[in-house]
Amino acid sequence: MELILDRVTKHYGKIIACDRISLTLRQGVYGLLGANGAGKTTIMRMMCGILAPTAGTIRFNGIDVGHDDYRDALGYLPQDFGYYPEFSARDFMLYLATLKGLPKSRAKEKTRELLELVSLEKEAKKKIKTFSGGMKQRLGIAQSLLNDPKILILDEPTAGLDPKERIRFRNMIARLGSDRIVLLSTHIVSDVEHIADTILVMKDGQLIHQGTLNHILQPIKEKVWECTVSQSEAAVLSEKYPVINLRQENTRVLLRLISETKPCDLAVSAQATLEDLYLYYFSEVSEG
């Protein structure tokens, strides 16, 4: 099972949204990280056949993204999930199952199974317009699984979920990745850190890093520091180094920052995390 992107590029006039991205995805969970405008949604929409690449190809097991067999293997939750507010959750799922070509008996079975999976079985007959944001998002996750896809693409799937729901979702995605390709993008770094087998980092339309968590963290290992300093010294250090976290402690300030060398006498080395890496690449301050 392989989803292969070969030099995929997307231009909007003179703006390059995605720049010659080559990538091979196999069974497992992939987490896509990047700031707004990095090109995450663009690449995901091209992988779903919604946008046509300006150049390059996307194929799943040799099948081109534009082919019906490719779409049959695909499940997608867009960032802005559309729904019919007057429909009940059950009727909405049955409607989408019909559009995806599921037989009536199978549609009913999958609807019941998936609403239970996302803990909406008790709300199955309620109108979607009465749902909270988190409930709508769970319904969106359920509909993306209706055709038992081999490729599951989720754009900001944990938006609107409370911490308990996010943990349930992470466990579900980990299970789903055992027999399919799952790609999710999110701004919630901890979600990626907990469930992704492979992490992909995009910046300015390019894929700048990919690998396991340990591999991805290599560029900042032994470069993360913490120190408690005066407010004036904190201001100086904040100008000079990428600051990951800043917390006021009475009259002093606790800083977590990234530096090639020890930034001040009081600094102690700290263990690098994925959030450190994310803020390092996407903060406005560069070391120097």
C-alpha cells in the first residue's frame, strides 16, 4: 500500500503554495505540521482530488488521483466541515453513505457502528443544528470513515474537541492507522506527538523535515535551555533568541529558549519536545 507524491507543485499566479513535494506514504499515521499559509491544506486538497496540481503526480497503488478507484479508497474531513443543519446525525450519515454507493443494509450498519465509535449513538436522532462544535467535529470524523477508506485525510480534526474527546480521538486514530494510511494536520502539537508514526513539517510550501519524533527533534537536541532571570535580562534574551515559553515568577521571569550555546550563566539544558521544534521553526525571532 503506497501513496506516492512525485514533485507535486501548486501555483496561484506568482504565489507558490506547494513547491515540488515528493513523498511516499505507507500504512501508518502521519502528522503534518506547519504554520498558517505553509501549504498544508493545499497539499491535502490535491491529495483528495479537489485541487489539480500545477505540476507533478499523485498516485495510490499506481492509480491516479483523478480516477474513480482512487476516490473509492479515500476518506476526507476538510477543515470546514459542511453539513445540513436540519438533518439528524443518522439521516446525514445515511445520505452520505448513499452518495458513496453503499447498499442500504450496509449503510445502516456502518452508520450505527460509526456513530457509536465517535460516541454519538445517543444523539443519532437529534438535528445537527443542536450539536456543539465538538459533536459536529465527531460527526465529521464518522462520515470520513463511511467507505472504510484505505487513505484517511483529516484537516484539523481535533478543532472544537475538549481534552477528553481529543484523547479518545487520538486512541481511535492510532487504531485506524494499523491497516491504512492516515494523514492529519493540526495546530495541536501534542496530538501529533502522541499518535504520529511519522511527522512531516512544512514551511513556505516546502517539506522541510520528515521522520520519527526522535529524528525530527535532532536539529534542536541539546539546544533547548531554561533560565530564571530578571525582567531586563529576559527582554534582552527574548530579542536575541527564539523564546519557546515565558512565565512571570514574582519579580523574575522563567524563559525556555533555543540557543546553539549556553545563552546565560543561569541557563540549564532542557529536554527538547515537538512543541519546541514547532515554535523554533515558526516563531518570528531567529537566533542571531
